Amino acid sequence: MIKQQAKQYKLKNGIKIVLEKIPHVYSASVGIWIHAGSADESMENNGIAHMIEHMLFKGTTSRTATQLADETAETGGEINAYTSKEFTSLYATVLSEHLPKIIEIMGDMLNNSLFDEIELEKEKNIVMDEIDMYKDSPEDVVHEMLQMKVWDGHPLGFLISGEKDIVKGFSSNQLKEFVRDYYVGENIVISVAGNFDEEALLKQLEAVFSGIAPTGKAKNTVIPAFTPAIYLEDKDIEQIHINFAFQASGSRAEDRFAYAVMNNILGGGVNSRLFMKIREELGLTYAIYSYGCSFMDAGLFHICASLNPEQFTTVMKESMKVLKELKENGPTEKELIASKEQIKTDLLLQCESTKAIMNQNAKSIMLFDELIPIEQTIETVNSITQKDIINCLAGMMSDNGFGIAIAGNINSKTMSEENIKKFMN
């Protein structure tokens, strides 16, 4: 098999290390994954994990923001980061000779960020512009607001960016407190893939990250309850954007790959049933697709489309017909084979990128506390049957119903809650 064998280690403070040496490449990718995101927030500090991610780049006790940027550029690489609902990731890819330097810089950012009040006030404006950008995108609005509504009150439904009025109030001390609570050894995985000196790398990682506290605040383990809900937002645009979602499995569930196979068949590409029926055969919409959104212990299965408001009722009726037909009869053998091949191709192509390998290894440790061999994953995908797909659909299309969010010109009678509820019953 193409994939090399990764090795696991643990620093003295509990930080988990996963290294995958690939001798034939010239580069190495490194990622620091912190099991902390918007799902660890409250209504009072929603958006703080995302703000911390921004502020990691704004200066340390030994480097200004400009120095961080300049020294990173000197390696020929770039340090990037993102915040999700459950994780924060800081990552980079460089030539192997520059790996020690980039790790030292990333360690400085993680250990010694100032969270300076003046810089924080400036960065708040950047984040608020980012919030506006998402609110200007109806496709983002329906996704985010739908999750907020169906997981009403649970942090997993919070906006990652937070709301402006809360973001404006953040203080440096609040950011530092969140870091003390969650940026701790038991919540961190460092993943490296590429060409490197393993002994020297382990020695450096221990030296750079040994000052991080081993434990912090206990994490929220309450699984969100799914509540069917309707969200409508009037926007002065030509189309409406609809997103409806069913309760689904989390990213650690045994049927996660069955859901992936089902998604490909239902709405994952241009040969999917929704695309072929709603767009190609009926010509009702330019864009329609499905996707899974999985978290550690919860998940949603989304269907999204953009269309003329007058087509809403027909699109919903036809979409539900496609769903019910697949649930009742399952996929054809041809569909099953094609979907599996797509997933296996994606999985194996990841083995050709140091960044993808680094990410995959980190996720495996974060989710399962062990490395899942690619051979085992391929075997699981190959074993998925027609019955597995039917079971996925039967599970998600249960008595729980679904939630729906619509953004656009909703003044039409077809957009009334009464009409929408007909499809939810």
C-alpha cells in the first residue's frame, strides 16, 4: 500500500505526537491541533476561540506581528490557521530544512502570544468585517442559522465567528483565560508528515512545548438534542437559498462511511440523483447538492439549493420524492460501486500530500485516540451494502423530521410557514 507507517509518541505534559516520515519528499507539513472551538464557549463569550486564532498572529513576547510574518516568509512557507466548532488548527508546509524554524515560530505563537489590548481592538474590526462577509452570503446564512436553530441553545449550534455585540466586548484577560482552560496537553495533538530527522524532531517538540500545562477545564460532553425548526431571512436578492437538514451520525459513528457513500449517490456530484432529477431532468434550479456535517458525537445531513422563489414547492416535493425512493429501494449496484470508488480515490490521493497526511493523522488521533490504517478504511468502504444505505436514510428520515432555513425573497405565499410545514410533517 502507498501509505507509510506513522508513529505515535507523547510528551511529558500529555501532548500527543504523530509522525509519519516520507523519505522521498523534499518537504514536511506540521499541524498543531487543539481540541477547542466554539462548542466550548458560552453565550457570553461566543466567538472567543476564533478571536484567539486571529490573535496568535499578532505578536509574542519576543516577536512583533511583522517579525512573525517576515521570519515565516524567510522559510518560504506560510503559517495558516482555522477555527471550527470543535477544533483550532495551526499548520504549515515547508522544505524539510526549514521545519525546525517553523516549529520554533509556531511554538512561540502558542506559548507566548501577548493578546495585546491595542492589537485586540484592531483585530475586532477585522473579525467584524468577516462576520459581515458571511452575513452577505445567503448560502452561509442558511447553513449557519439552520444549525443554530436545530441545536437550539447548545454550543455546537453557535456561530464560530460569534456576534458583533459579543466580539466587541472581548478583553485580553478573557482570551488568556480561555487559553489557560483549553490550550492544554490533554487537548493537543501535534502531527508532522514528510521528510525529517525523527530523533531531532522529538527532542525539539519536547523542548518547545514542554511549558504547556497538562490539564485544564473539563469539556462539555452533553450531546445536542435535535429540534425541527424553520428559519426565514428576507434578503433583497433574485434567488432564494434553501438548506434543510436531518439528524445524522457523528464523525466517530460506525456508519460514517455508509453516510459518505449515500451522500455521493444522493447529492454529492453531477451524477447524483438530486442533481440529475432537479436540475438536469426538470430544470428547476442551477445548483442543488447534499453534504454531511459531522462532529464528534452529533451530525447533520444537509441538502442545499438556490432557485427562483416560485419553484420552492416543486423543488421540495421532487427532492422529497428522490429521498423517499432511495430510502425505500436503495441504490443500484452501479451507483454503489461508483460512489465507493470516488471515496477510495479521495482517500488514496490524500496519501500523496504531506499536508493531507498530516491532517488525516491528527484527525484520527483526535477522534479515535489511535491511527486508523488506510487498509482498514478501504476495507470498511468496500463492505458497505445497499442495506447500509437504506438504514442510513431510514435513521435520518425518522419521526424527528428536519429543519429548514431559507434566505432571499421570502414574501411569496410559497414561503409561508404553513406551506413549509407541509413538507416537515
